[in-house]
Amino acid sequence: MNTNFSKYTRIRILIFGLLFSTFVVSGQNSDSIEDTKLEIKRLLDSHRIIETNDLIKKSSFLDIEYRLGVLNKNLALASQNNNPDVLASTYLTFGNFWHEQSNKVKAFDYYLNCESIAKKNNNHRLLGISKMNRSSLLDNNEDRIEMVKESIKAFEKAKDTHNLAKAHLNTGVGYGLFFNSIKLKDTLTNPELSKEVRYYKTNMFQHYRIAQSLGKSIKSNDVIATINIYYAEWHKYEGKLELAKALFEKGKNYSKLAGFYKGEVFCIKEIASIEKELGNKEAMWSLYALAEKMAKKNNYKDYLKEIYENYITIYAENDDYLKAFEYQKLLTHVNLDLVNSGNQDKLRILGLQNELSENAFQLEKVEAQQKFNKWLIVFSIFISIFIAVSAHLALKNRKRKMVLINNNNTITKLEKTAVEIELKNKKLEEELLKEKVRFGQEHLMLFANQVVKIENFMKLLKSKIKHLKYEEENQDIINDLKISFAEVTHGQNHLKQLNSYTSQLNQDFFFYINKQYENITKDDEQLLAYIILNMDSKEIGRILNITTDSVYKKRHRLRKKLNLTNENSFRDFYEQITSKISNG
């Protein structure tokens, strides 16, 4: 029994944020598909953009390329439309589409666009939905709860009971995430930890009960489905597997009624894991196969990742290393796709860019206010002169001075505000540049680590092969493994080569090196790429599959080619060149 809650809460926030705005229908026949496409065409031709968005959200049975094409046409139409609510709704639908495809970066960007428009036009409902969905993409739990609470305020202003119930569910999820890395048995011996668990549990179930009450009042199947799933996760955490299984079944049925296809797949996957813990292997294999089929059909890569990890564990436990290796290759591809589509550094960069846009908008408002005040000053002076004509000369002069002093103070305050915003923008731009550079370097390290994992797995398999007796029945297995080794090695060399040139900053650097140092080879460039990533000689040797001594010799020869003295490090050389490129 797994008594650590973190696995379930991490998956929960990743998946069920999408529930809060997107519900779909599956299992349609060919006639229904054609009818739906005809209806979408009719809506597009009549420029009924929001209705097209709603129909696309409900039609997951349509293939992904078709839905993406319709959304792109809809976005083009919405951009030409003068109604900001229509454009915000289209950005929200696009965000939900990419959220469903597990592309967190694109979803995050579209949600930000929706929020920006909704905020400017006081559309509290769209603002709340976008914030609530975007919160599920954040890693920091405190930020996530704070953002969901902002969405609760927006839904209360919009008097949107349905989404208000979902926002309370998300808040409960946020408190549940504080159970990460907490094991149930540890609370029995640690009073402080037990007190902390009770606090988070109380807040979690408080918001669940509010959501449950609101969901019943509006008879919402999606809210009821989600509540059953969350209660099931908690009972699984406590080890009450049969009760958890029954609640996941309820969650699956209500998800189907609500048209929430991803929730249905999630429940099937979780029931399969419970069957594994209960020892019901036949039911486990059947359910995992169904979940894998549904996840592949809808491109749910986050679910495929977990299913493949479970397959690898199960096959390894049964000493079927050939099957385990097969799923390890599939898992590698899925992991690379998820790294590219869900890197948190990209989300931070998008957040900084959005903050810059918000500040630019505020600066425009300040400048507009300045212009208005200048006209106001002119008008005030004119009025002052007009009044002064009919008044005593001394009184006229006194009043004119007072008006000028007040207006000058107003201009001074506005100019000071504009300067502060410009300084803040400059600081944010510097942070944005640093984040982009750090992202590029960390992205390279991820690829390198993936290569090391593959090599370690190959070493393990090699050791297993040595214990196989050379008999005719084993010959086919050995031949298959040799082919697999060749495929992995080819992919490994490709990853290594890609590592050296991924970062835009390093592309400029190596372009300069090629122009200034003609005797530098491709191998020299690859070694230099790993050195400037602060990798030591042992790590470089493991990636290049050579000894540490060989790395030292390569470094020595590279120093000579670059004319580096003993006082100058490769890092100094790299910073000197990149500084010259930036200033050039």
C-alpha cells in the first residue's frame, strides 16, 4: 500500500484543472461526426464564434488536427471582431485545447491572453475561469491557492454558481497538495506533523463540502464526479482500497455523464492501480490496456507517462526485461515531449512577459492621464482668467497662482509614477533575459541526463544477458536485444549532438568560434559545450563514453587551440566572447 499522498495530488492538479472548463463527448459514430462537422461549418460561415468554441469543446471525438484547424480559423475571425469578449472566449478555448493535450506552455500563454482582455473589460466570469485553469499549471502550491482564491472572488462578482463550485474544489486540491511527501505512518509518531495534517485536511474538506453543496443545488454532474474522485484519492491514501475503488467507479460514471473524457480515463487508470495492490492481475491488465488505448487516442501524454512507468515496474518485477526495455523506449519519447511542452522556466518567462505587458498598459494609462491633465490645466487657466476679469486684480492674481500650484503638483506626481513604472519595466526585462539564458542551460542538462539514464539501463540489461545460457531458444531474445541496443545508441548520439547547439546563446557563441578559430573541430565544439555547462570531467567522460584521462587530454589540446593561458579558465573565455557578441 502506498501511503504517500504526493503522487496522487501532483497528478490531480495537473489533470483536473481542465475539468473546470472543458467537457467533451466521446464514442460517436461516423454519421454523428459528419453532422457535427457540418454544424461547425455552418457556425463558422455565419461568424458565430462563441457557439463554435462551445461545440469544439464538446467534440473530442473529432481528430486533433481538425479541431486545431477550426480553432485557428475561429481565432482569425475573433481577431477581426470588435467584441473583446469574443476574442477572450476564443483564447480561453485555445488554452483548454492545449491543456487537454498536456502542452502546459501554450495553455499558459493563451490563458494569460484571455485574462488580459477580460480584466480590461471587467468580464469577471472569463477572468475567473482563466485564472482557475491557469492555477493548475503552477508548481508553487501557495501561488496556486492564491490564484484560485482570486478566481473565487471573480465568480462571486459574476454570480456564477457553477464555476464557483469548481473553484472551491480547486482550493481544496491546493490544501491537499500540502500532503506531498507526508507518509501516514509518520503522523502517528510526530505530534507536530499530525497537527499540520489535521489543519490541511480540515481546510481541504471544508472547501469540498462547499463545492458539494453548490454542485447539488445546480445538479452538476461534473462537480459531483470530481468530488467522488477527490474523496476516492483520500481513502486510497488512508489505505481503504475497496472504498476508494467504489468512489472511483462513481467518479467514472459521473464523468461519462458530464462528457468529461479525461476524467473517465483517470478513474480507469486509478482503479487499475488499486486492482494491482489487491492482487487482481487479470483485472489490472485489462483496465491498464483500456486506459492506454483511450490515452493514445486523445494524446494524453501525462497519462501515458504514468501507465508506461507502471508497465516497466510490473515487467521488471516479473523478470521480463525485454518488455520493460520496450516500454522504457516509449517512456523516453513521452518524457522528451512533456519536457518540451511543460517546462516551468517557460511558464515563468511567460509570466514575466505578461507582467511587462500589464505595466506597459498601466504606463499608457498614466500617459493618457498626463495628457488629460495638461488639457485640464489649459482649461483651468482659461476659466481663471475669465473669472479674474470680473474680480479685483489682487484677488485674480492670487487665485491664478493657487490653480497653477495645484496643477503643477499633479503633473509632478504623475511624472514620478511614470518614472517608477519605467524603472520596474527595465528590471523585469533584465530578469526576463536571465530566465531565458538559465532555461537554455537547464534544457541542455535535461537532455544530457536522459542520455545517462539510457546508458545505465543498457548496462543493467547487459549484465542480465551474461546470465542467459546460450541455447537455441534464447538466441531470438539475444538478437532482439542487439537490435534494440543499436537503436538506442543511434538515438543517444543524436541527443548528444543536439545538446551542444540547443541554446540560442550557444549558437551565437559557436558561430563566432567557427569564424575566429578555423582549427576547431565538431568534437572540440561538443567538449566546449559541456565544459561551459559546468560539467566536470567525469560527467563528460560518461556522456562521451571515454575515460576521465582522455577528457583531460582533450581539454589540454583544446586550450592550445584557443590560445588559453593557465590563468584563464574556459568559463572566463566563454563570458568574454558572449560579452563581446552582446555588445557587438
